[in-house]
Amino acid sequence: MDAGRADGAGSRLERSSHTAFIRNNTLFVWGGYQVSRLPEQVEAGQDVVLPRDEIWLCDLDSGMWQQKTISGDVPSDLSGFCGANVNDTLYVFGGCDSAGYSNQERRIISDLVSCLQTSCTNQDVCFPPFLKKMFSADVSQPCCSWTRLTDAKGTTPSPRNEHSCWVHRERLIYFGGYGCKTIGEVRNTLSSSFIVEEMSWATIGDTLFRCWGWNNEVHVFDTRSSTWSKPETQGPAPAPRGSHAGALLGNKGYLSGGAETAELDIFCLDLESWTWTQFDLLPSCAPLGRSMHTMTPTSDSNLFVYGGLGIDGNTLNDAWQFNTRRREWVKLTHPHKDKPRVCHTACLGKDDDVVVFGGSSNLCIHMDLVSVLRSPVQNHCRDVFIFQTRPYSLYRLCEDFIGGNSELFRLQLDWLPSKLCSKIRKRVEFFSAMKLVLTA
């Protein structure tokens, strides 16, 4: 289903690195970036952050989109943020705003000198606030509004982006990411928990005051008490990383990829005992290592992985299922081989469907001993496509057959009860939109 053709929204919906969730069979999409269409930026193919004061809703029965405004304390132009839904409230944490960072940094140089002299670790002074603030918006309300959470208790994590989040018992459990720390924080952090990226530090004169790198930290935000905490974990923790994928099954959080490994790895964190487990798998049976992919729970024991940027530098279109009980990977055949994706979203829909939206179809990175080459212009997508992960019920099969062959039942549709008739007509709209795309 092509979102632009379905409702005329066109290029407004093209995006990558956004957040999405499904509520009442409606797909909610917020944030991300796309290629600028400003005349002075088209040739360079510059990516621009999409408006933060709007959220898009797609009725997955009809395939129709609508746009909803979010007022209030709107977040900055964030990229690499992490979004999560808790009881119809969208939470956004972290991210990077390069323009705001530059402006803030010019204002705080004198404070940083003072920090160096006192070994200060006050992040409100040492770092731009937008990189570590939490925003929330109740999207179930007809008129929703952003709220900046300023009264949280506990210690807020250091600034970061490209991290992940599990939602468990109304808690947001964040893992990893790429970000910055003060020298004082680095001294108090285990070397195995934070890897400094070479040539990514800042100095005042000859004095080092800030480092950038990857971490494998676990931070918890309790949405009920608005409290941050950092549990002590046990077991073999994953290496510090970002741009990985995470999913929740019961009381366990799973994550994969993001690190420079030849095969896709799998780790599990028990969210009650805070113990890590690494799955030891035969390299010949595991998918290619990757980042910027998605992992979606589809049953009590299965995780569905799609796409991503492979360690070979190409955007992938393969689908895999990992069974957590048998501890094995199975490569899946699917009808979407023409839709490679990176920086997309994948949500669990009705009947255990995996609903994929957006992302880029042609990100390509090649590295040699001298340079890193990236595809000049990313093709940001706006389509929704669905992976069926289990047999449909007879009701679903009938619903889809009638919706896809409405001309055969034109007279009989009015005989149905009003509620059922309304639902079937939505399915007619959905399949009609698909046919327009296929014949265009």
C-alpha cells in the first residue's frame, strides 16, 4: 500500500529513522527525516528533520492516512531519538540536534572551564539539554500536546542517540546508544561499558573535556513515578553499540546487531533478575551481521527480523525468524523482495502481522582503507507493507476476499449488519488503493 497514493499526502510521508506503534489497528507515525525538496538543497540531497508538531495516523483496515497536530512544548529537530508508547502516551528520549548543539556549545565554554577545575559532572551545564530530555504526548486525546518532563527524579542518562527501548510494566528500559560523556564520567565508567570512538573528543586548548562513543548501559524510566534508575546487571553483557534492534517477549528483553560482527548476534536480558544471556549460535546458521534493522515479537517465542544495513555495506531485504526456545534462526520466504529497507519501523498488528512502514531502500556504504563512501541520495519510502506470520482465521480470509473482490458482492454488501458493512467497506478501500499502486 502506497501511503502517498492512498490519501494524496504524497511526499509528506516519506521518512526514515521515525518511530511508530499500533493502537486499535491504527498505525501512529512520528518524526524522522527525508530528503529536502528546497531548490537550493535538492542537488546536495540534504536530509531534513520532519515537523515535530504533527503525527500521522493510518487506518490499517482502509489504508487511509490522516494528520493530527500536536501542540505544546514541541521537541527540537531530533535525529536518532528513541520513541516508545505506554498506554497511548508517546515518550521520546534522547537524539541529536547538531544546530542546537553548536549554539549551546558557544554559550557554555566558560562554564566548561569551571567544570574541568572542579571535576563537575553536571550534565545540564556540560551538555546541551535537548540530548537528554524526555518528552511525552497523550495521542489518544482529540487535541494532544507535548510535555517536557522536567521534574523527573533520579539521575538522567548521559546524552545519546541510536539507542533502543523495551516497554515493560509501564517502564521504559533503554539500552546502549552513541553519545558523549564528561571526562569525570568516563573515569567512573568501566572500560567495557563505554568505548571511546577514535578522534571523537573535544578540547579547550590542550585539555580534553568530553568524549564520544558507544555504551552498553541499561537505564530505567518509571512512567508512573517519573523516576530514573540504573540497575546493576549480571552475566555476559553485549558489547557497547548503537543502531541495534530490540524486542520484548514476556519479562525478557532481546536485542540484536548494531555491532561490527560478521553474524547477527542475539542477547537476552531478564528484566526481573537483570541477568544477561548470550545465545551461542553456529555462524553458518545465523543471518549476516547488520544494523538499522527491526526485530518484532510475533508469538511467545518467535522474533521476526527484517532488513537493515549489512556489514557488506548494502541495504538488505531478507526476513528471518529466531525461535528463543529452540535457539535457532530460520530464513523466511516472503513476497517483498523488491522492498529492501533500512531505518524503517516494524510493528505487530492484528493476527500477528508485522506492519512495516517507511525507511530507506537504497542506503549503501562502502569502506576501504582510505574513505567511507555513502550513496549520494537516499530513497526515503512512504509505503506500508505487511508480513503474514501465521495462518489467518476463516473470518479474516473472508473479509480480505470480499474486500479484494468487491465487484462480485456489490449488491450483497448492503445486506450486512451496519457495523460489519462499515468494516468490509474499509477493506474495499484498502484493496482498491493497492490496485491503484499495482497498475500505476
